[in-house]
Amino acid sequence: MHGSGNLVRWLLANHLVDEITLLTYPVVIGQGTRLFPDAGPDTALELVDSRSTPKGVTIQVYRPTGRPQYATATPTASTT
């Protein structure tokens, strides 16, 4: 889907996305609309394909896999 970040965010929020293909261009713009919202539920993604073009564009294909599982931090011993 090209050109509608609002629609992409709505589809993700309503669990209506089967696959995400991200193209990353080797350019830093510094401004613009975020694809993913600042707030909201986290979504785990599984990388199913990755490749690059001769011009340096990387193409990644992901599938949503539900809520992510985060590792818990292990407390370290104090040396005081």
C-alpha cells in the first residue's frame, strides 16, 4: 500500500495486516509522517524475506506474529 500511513496504522490496530513489505532507501530525510504510531500496542514481526537492490535499497518482508515477548532484566549484584 502506497501513500496512506493513516490507513496502514488503522489496519495494524485492527489486526487486518497479513504481511508488511518495507523498502528502506539509503537516504536520510529528517522529517515526515511516522509509519508506526508513538503509542499503542506493540506487535511482534517475523522476518520472512530480505534482499537488497544494486542501488542499496533493502526490501524486508514481515508477518505480524501477535504480542512480542520481552526478556526480563536480570538484576546484577551490587559492589558497594
